[in-house]
Amino acid sequence: MVIPKIMFVTIKSASQKPGLYIYIIGSIFYNLSWIAIIVSAESSWSLSALGFTAPAYTAIIWFAGIGLIGEKSFFKINNSEN
């Protein structure tokens, strides 16, 4: 969770700015879901399936943001435009 926060981010394309917002919002929800589970471990929300799995499905939000922020892939991908 820390490594994406220290990554170098440049906003060059139209999809990167919303991606940054999605990443920030997703990170906030992710951290809040963990805080809720830790602080209120015995609450009905934390013990429910929805509350207990909140860190898993809120991570999808910030992963989507990282995907939109990314400028190039780590893996070599053949591009038919070349």
C-alpha cells in the first residue's frame, strides 16, 4: 500500500487526472474500512460479510486508479499501431 503512494506521477493524458482522483478516493475508503474493522471489531458491520470484506473490495477502487494513472506497462506488449 505504501509503494503506490511514493510513485512518480505525471498527469499527461485525459485519463490520468480522473485516475488520480479515483486512486485518492479509493485509498481513503480502503484505509477507513481497515480503521472501522480495527476500532469496532465487535460491531455488527465488522462482523458482517460486507464489512469484513470491505478492505478487499475497496482495494479494487485504488487499483483502478493506479491503472488509469499508469503511462506505460512494465510488461512488453505488442502494439499493432507501430
